[in-house]
Amino acid sequence: MELVYLYHSGFALLADGVTVIMDYFEDSVSAGAGVLHDRILQRPGRLYVLASHFHADHFNPDILSWRERRPDAVYLLSRDIYRHRKPVREVPGIVWLRRGDEYADEGLRVRAFGSTDVGVSFWFSLQGHTFFHAGDLNNWHWMDESSEEEWRRSERLFLIELGRLKKFAPQLDCVMFPVDPRLGREYDRGARQLVEQIKTAIFVPMHFDEAYAAAAAFGPVAGRTGARMVELRQRGQTEQLF
């Protein structure tokens, strides 16, 4: 099973007969060119497309055009996209998810968790492995800019949602989670809290734009909890997970 890093928070998970695309924003080369369009969308088998919320860096409406070549594609989208992206409302067959909703078929099981921004995050199981894509769920504390009361309130909301996830899934095989240096001196605080509370086998950083070195710096932190961190170095990178 392979994980392909597209850009920002966008990934493609390649399994035997199944492809799962998460939070597509841009392809590996540019907005519309790269490994996804060249190869991944042509993979045989079932195609699932997940989008955690309507923000432009997590949802690109071009995903709906993929149906022309993949009419069998299953779209699992956060309900806020329906509210904020009106053209999407006219597209039939989309599965809309709020926090607590589940979807399951013979290939994939998905449960939507909450976010500390908008939309949802996704837990899913595929071929005996469990995954979590956080979307914009994070400890968005902005500690260097906010009052202590403000950042502690933000942290409290994150820890509540993290507790919900931990109760449902006390261990995870692969987690994709924000490590965003814009947050300042404790930019990895949310990621650290997650790997300390939920047993994580593989941690994959995301939402760091081109700040590869900052993302890589989380590796030793993840390692101290027993997690293996995937060090992303470039767009289009493919990592063997299992």
C-alpha cells in the first residue's frame, strides 16, 4: 500500500484495487498536472474522493470533472462544501458527511470527526489498516499572537475532539496531520498532543506548504512515541506504508 503526497494536505492512497484521494488542491507539478492526472486517475479499481471542507486549499471543484473518466467514483464530501460551494449542489450522487456520520461499502469504511476550523476530519479503514486525515483539525493556538485566554480556549476545543477520536480509535496505522510553521514557536503542539495520546504507527505531516525542513523537524518527536514519520521532501513523493 502506497501513499502519494500531492501538495499541502492532498494525498492519494494506492491499495490493491482501490484508490483514495484526500483533500485534493493541486497535483504534484501544478494545479492540473502531475502524477495524479498522468497515472493515478487511470488506476483500475474503485476510486474514492474525500474532501474535508470548502477552503480552497482543501477542496478543488475540478474533482467533479473526474467523473467524466471515472463515472464509478465515490465522492465523500463535508457538508459545509454543500453550503459554501453552490455549483456542487447540482451534482447527484455525492455522499455528504457531518461529524459523527459514517459511510461503508465493501471496500471502505469512513467515519467523520470534527474540526477546530470548518468541516470534518476523516477516520477510515481499508484492507485491514486504519487511517486518519485531519483536514483542518489542529490545535490552532496562534500562541505568539493571541492572549493566553484565547489560545487556551482553542486548545481546549482541540483536546475535546482529540478525546472523541481517541475513544473511537486508541491506535491508528497512519495519520496525516498538520505541522504548520505559521503557528510560531509551538507549531507542532497539536501533532505532539495527538501522537502522545493516540498510538500512531506512521505519522505523515501536512499543511506546511513548502516548509519541508520545519515538517521534518517533527520526526524525532514522533519517534519518541514509537511512530515512524514519513519525511516529505517534494511533491509527488511516493511512500510505501505497509
